[in-house]
Amino acid sequence: MRKPVIAIDGYSSTGKSSISKIIAQKLGLVHLDTGALYRGITYFALNNCLGANGEINLSDLFNRFNEIQLEFKLVDTELVMFLNGQDISTEIRTNQISQNVSLIASQKEVRDFLLDAQRSMAEKGGVIMDGRDIGTVILPKADFKFFLTASIEERTKRRFLELKGLGIETDENSVRENLVSRDKTDSERAVAPLKKAEDAIVIDNSNFTKIETIDLILSHLSHF
Ligand code: C5P
């Protein structure tokens, strides 16, 4: 029996990735956190493509895509992001990456570079993919589309605790500012902006636990 293709989009820190991961485990699907791909490219750019004033040199980055190999590998039970053989799963969560990733993700060249890899993962079905443009651009024919949202206060709290858990030093104000600024850049960019697909089911999970959000999504999937 064919397994479903599920697109989960939404604002930063609405729990898209952790929720998708648990649903994937429950249903035997492959989970792809597409945000990690954009973060991986940002990590490469910050380490290899800086101009004289310390800013990212975008044309240098575009010329060096052939040096970038991003892979998810299974380590224990976790899918871990590797860049050219190096585990960068913690590095891609730092403030520096979060502050630069939306600029990188707004570039058409970057999005084109990642497009085929994302689409080919869904060809055989059995995939849950989370991001910003999955239901609108990457997998417009997905069997199910969800769009997650939550209040900025709740999202700030969640991201702050997540970073604390990873041992990354920060404060709630900077976390909030970063979320607001990324949502704005992601929603306003010309290419594949963050947007609800017309046929997506909207879930505001401000007052839901993770488990409650998962159960709600599973209830929609039960008729597949
Ligand atoms: O999901 P996460 O917060 O890790 O995503 C980091 C950034 O990657 C987003 O703020 C956005 O700029 C970019 N992104 C995107 N399209 C996706 C997934 C992420 O533009 N499908």
C-alpha cells in the first residue's frame, strides 16, 4: 500500500520538526526537516564565503555549490545533518546561523539548488516534510497539507527552552527578535515565500501540547 506524502509548513518554532519527527516514527515515514538544509548552506557560507567586511559573499556561494554535500544520516535513532562528512547538527542551531539563514533562503539560486533533492525524496511516498514552501512549491500535490501557527510569546518560550537544552547561550529577547525578523523575511521574499497553501489545514497550537497537536494531525490522516 502506498504511504502518504505530508507537507507541514508554518511559522518558526511552531514545533513543525519535532512534531513531524514523532509522526514519522508512529507511521513509519521518512522525515525531512528542510530548514536544516538552508541552515547547512548558511553554515557553509559563513565558514567559506565571507567578503572583506565579514558579510556573506553571495556570488562566491553560488559558484561553490559543487563543494557542498548535505546529507541526513541515521545516528542511533536520530537523523543527523552532515556537511561534507562533518556532523553539523548542533552548529546549525546557533544564533549566528539563525540570524543569517533567512537571507540565504531568500536567494533563488539557493532554492533551485535544493529543489530536486527535496522533490525526489517524496517520489515514492511515505514522507513527511516540514518547512515554509512545502505545500505551495515543493510538493503541491501532497496528500495532506498542514500549516502551523502559534502566538509569538509561546514560540519564543519554546525556542528559548530548545536552545537552552542544546546548551546554546541566549536570552528571550534575542530569540523573540530573531523569530519576528525571520518570519517577516520568509513571508515577504519574492521566491517561494512562507505562505499557507490554499488547501492546507491551519492549526494554531498556542494552547496545545505537542502531543495534542500530533493527535490532531493524526486524526486528519486516519482516512488515508
Ligand atoms: O525550520 P527552521 O526554523 O530551521 O528554518 C530555518 C530557516 O530556513 C527559515 O527561517 C527559512 O528562512 C528557511 N526555510 C525556508 N524554506 C523551507 C525551510 C526553511 O526558506 N522550506
